[in-house]
Amino acid sequence: MNKVKQLLLGKEVDKGLLFRIFMYLLLIDVAFIYLKPIIYMLTTMIKSKSDLLDPAVIWVPMKLYAGHLIDALSMLDYWKGFTISVTVASLSAFFQIISCAIAGYAFARLEFPFKKFWFAALLFTFIMPPQVTILPSILMFKEFGWINTYWPLIIPTLFGHGLKGALFVLIFRQFFSTLPKEMEEAARMDGAGALRIFFKVMLPISRSAIIVVFLFSFVWTWNDAYFPSMYMFGASDVPLSTSLSKLNAKLAMEAQEGGLRAFLEPIKMASSFFIILPLLVLYAFTQRWFVEGIERTGIVE
């Protein structure tokens, strides 16, 4: 009995067989919540017309059909939108890394007038809904002649703003606050100024924070459909997120005009899959550094 009890419960609570079974069941349940939409998406987009009309076919198609994938690629104008999304998301992420890192270092290690006031203003921009400032932004960019261009999505990132810019400043501030001051003192003894210390000492050792900010900025910019739809409402060449919104509106209109929803659903699933596929591939290659960066930047605290 003691051996059975020790096997089931273990010498410690987290070492027993019952605890491990419970943890695995919990992890499987949580994983299924996130994987179920993707599995449904994959199985729906490869169903043939007969499978779509057969109520008995839910998860496993009777035969594979690739026509919906081809239709989705064509209707999205995928490769043009892919190029635009990659360019805008990459430039935004790169510029936000530089500008937000400089601002985060200033808030963490430097003293300047009204520092607390500017930090409070930063926090205010973080909690302010974007709908509050979107109209003045549209009017300002219209005066610049930037409407229906990519500049409103890229230029603000040069100044530590852009999508979620305040959060990235806070991430860098938290990271730089944890570094020992001896490195800066040694650099100052060698005659280095604040900018030289930042670019020669601080920035090279902030790889974990850079990875976190890059992935957050890239993914959020890639998925964002609100700002492109506001600034590029009359443009023909738009990112994939905006193309997906236009495609969904077009398919909804076709459904209202008498089209079978069952035949339109696979195109929606295929379009969504093609948009999230690059992000899945990106995360598959960077998830180890991303988790490490989350731990080191103090986001989990």
C-alpha cells in the first residue's frame, strides 16, 4: 500500500502520478482551446462541395479539394499584399526598436527636466483608446498629403509612437532598469557620453528586449486592420489584414444576394489561414528566444 500511495501521490505533491495526470489533462484542455479554431480552419478550407453539403462530414473530409485555396490566393491578391505587409511590419518593428529603446533608456537611466511628467504622459498614451485620436490624426496626415499612402503607418514609429509604441518604451525601460550601473560608470570614465553608452554598451546587450519588441511590433502591425483602413481607405494596394476585411465584406454581400454560405465559408477559412501562416512560421523559429526575452524583460512580473 505504501508503494502504491507513493506512486500515486509521490514524496512531494508535484511528483505523484495523479498530479502529473491532472497537469497533462489541464494542458491538453488549454491547448485544445487554441488549436480547435486552427484545426477547424484547416479541415474546412480543403472540403469539396459534396463534403460541405454533407452534415455527416464535420472534421475529416472525404476527399481533399484545393480549389478554395487557389480562389483565396486570387481574391486576396496574396503575394502583393504579402509584400506590403512584410515591408510595413518590418520597417515599423525596426524603427520602433531604435526609437523606443532610446526613450526607454532615457526613462530608466538618465535625469532630465519633468521626467515624471513625461513618463505620466507616456502612460496616458498607453491607456488612451486609439478611436479618440484617429480623427485628428487623419486630418493631420491629410494636410501632409499622406492619406492612401503607407507613411502614416511607418513615420510615427520613428518617434517611438506607432502601434503600441508606449508599451515598447515600458519594456525597454524595465529591461534597462535591471542592468548594473557599473557598466555605465566604466564607460563614462573612458569619456563616453549618453548616446555612445547607449549604442556601444546598452543596445548590444539588450538582445532579449529587442526580440520581444520586434515580435510584438511585427505581429501587431501585421494583424492590424484598423489603422490601414482609416489611413488607406481609398488605396488599391493595401496590407493583407485590410484585404481580408474587404474580402469578408464582399463574401457577406454575396451571401445576402443569394449565395450559399456553405460554399463561401471555405474561402474565408483559406484566406485567414494564408494570413496567419507567416506568423506561425515566424513564431516556430523564434519561440525559444521570445520566451527567454519575456522572462528577462520582466513582463511576467
